[in-house]
Amino acid sequence: MENVPGLASTTHREYLREALRPLFDLYRVSGPHVLNAADYGVPQSRRRLIVAGVLEGEFCLPAGDPQHPVPAGTVLSVQPVGEPNTSKIVYAKNPDLRPNPYHGQLFNGGGRGLDLEAPAPTILASAGGNKTHFLDVGGHVPPYHRHLMTGGKPRTGELPEARRLTVSECAALQTFPMEMKFHGARSAQYTQVGNAVPPKLAAILGGAIRDALTRVSSRRQPVFAQ
């Protein structure tokens, strides 16, 4: 089972416990675990809640590697891939500053600038317009962040030399293969990508489930006397 990490928060923890309670009588349940896809080779910071259960044996949560995250620049470059997204990137009237220039909200909407040397922020299912992350092609975000941090006034208009991510680029950050095709309206394609479990993370978790089942199967094999 996979869901948003907020279900493990104090506010929703009791609800989650009640939802899982019937399963504890049927399965050996492991979780809930909150994993970050970035710890498993995905070039995106994406926290998700995972619960796994097996009838017999034990599901062992795969170990992640938070010390060696994969940067977004391994799958993205300043050259666009796929159909362009022409949604504008406009300076926020009241920017929300954070220590990192690529965090906070310096621009309107939920889309953030990407630091190609770090994992991308979570790809949103609501992407397509101003909630689509963008590439700061001209490198203007860090200087603008310094300008604001030193007391400068917010700017107006559009951020120059920047572009929103395409569906194909969002899919690449999710670790879909480049040949993967998405159908429907463009907004629906962004939703398909943003709602998905990153295939690389899914494969790792699927492998752990396979290993749990294999261990049980091997114990069931008859042993014949020589």
C-alpha cells in the first residue's frame, strides 16, 4: 500500500491505525514506513507512506542511501525534452524566503526552481500550470534570493531565461523510461506522472516482496534423504 506521508502525522495517525487494524489479523504487516524516494536512487525528493504485508515470513524494508542522492541534472539539462510548457514564471508579490534559494516561494504558484545539482522537489499531480517546477536556465534565482535576503524589494513581471518542465521531463524525474508515452489532455498527462510511484522505487519494493515470498517458498520445499 502506498499513500501520502501525512497519514502518519499526529492528526491522522489514529485513522490510519483503524484502517489497518483488520489487516493485522490476516497478514504480517510491516509499517507504516515513510520513505523518501531520493534515498533509493530517484532524482527527486518524494516522501511516501508504505505499508507491506505477507501471509507468512517477514517483509524486510530495503535500506536506502540518503548520503548519496541522485541530482536532477542526471536526467535534465537546459535543453528541453518534449512538448514545451508555456506557463509563465512570475515574481511573487510577497515572497516566502528560506535559506536555500530554491526553497520557499519566490514566484507565484507551487512550482519551484530546480537546482540541477540536487534532487528535484516532489513532482505534483496538479502540475501543468504555475504548479509546474521550472529550470532556471539563466541562473537568476540565486542572485535574486540574495537580493531579497539583504533587504531588496520584490521584483515584478516574469523571470527571464526560465522555463517550466515538460511532461517528459517530469516523467524522467519520476524514473519513467524516456520511451514511455502518456495520453489524454496535457493536464491529464501531468496528473498521471505526478500521481505515480516512481518506477525505480516500485521495483525496489517489489523486489523486497519477491524476496519475502521466495524465503517462504524455499522453506516449504521437501527435503529428500540421499
